[in-house]
Amino acid sequence: MERLDHLEHLDRHLVDELAQVARETVREELREQTRKQRRTAMLYAASGAVALYAGAALALAVGLALALGLPDWAAALITAVVLAAVAYALRGAAKPSASRPTAARDAEAAAVPDRAAGGAAPVAAPPSGLGTSVPPMPPVAPETPAKPGAAPRQDDIDPEQPHHRA
């Protein structure tokens, strides 16, 4: 009997050791992945900063080129309007509008058969969590409730549900 206890102790020790090795291996792998992701994020941030400076230099060059034939204030104003138009166009390209069909919206419309084609789905809650939301319309009209004290009709009684009288 003592020999079985000794083997059980060895088994427990082996399982604990294997679990510790597995935890250390997973931690090391996660550390390595985090290092790689951190380096990638830093490179993207640096790339964005350099692109911002390149855009500013390009805007300056456009403004200086316009200033050759126009007053300085007019050249700066035209450059600002052009940059604002580009920013608005990029914003519109990034945000899908209701008028443009998208593959995701087409798939959503196909998944909901009782909605008219091209109709918008009811929104359960705004994404920001602010404001009020409108609940979706039920597929059938609710029945009018029976008057209090009136006996329930036979077709209103569910045979599966237990009934208790007060």
C-alpha cells in the first residue's frame, strides 16, 4: 500500500511539473508575440508621423506655387479648401453610406427574409449607448387581453402549462 502512495505522489509531482513547464512555455511565447507586435506598432506610428510631415510639405509646396500668381492669403485659402475636400472625400470613403450597397449589407438583407428589399434593419441600440432606441416591430399583432374576472376561453388554455386557482 505504501508503494502505491509513493507512485501517486510521483504522478502528482510529474503532473505539477508538466503544468509548470507548459505555463512557462505559453508565457514565453506570449512575451515574444507581444515584442513583435510592439515593434510593428512602433513602425506603423513612425510611418504615420513621417507621412503627416510629407503631406504638410506637399501642402506647403502647393501653397507656395499658388502664391507665385496669387496673393499669399488667397493661395493659403485655396490650399486649405483643397485639403478639406480631400479629407471629406477620404472620410466618405471610409464610412459606408446608406445609399451605397456593400457586400455585408447585401448578406444581411438576404439573411432577414421578412424585410423589404433595400430597407434598413431596426437598430436595437445605438452604438454609442446614447439616446433612445426603438424596439423592433413584432411579426404579428398582440391579442387583446381578456377582461378580469372572465373565464378563459378553451383555446386560451395551454394543456402543457400547470394551472393554479387562487
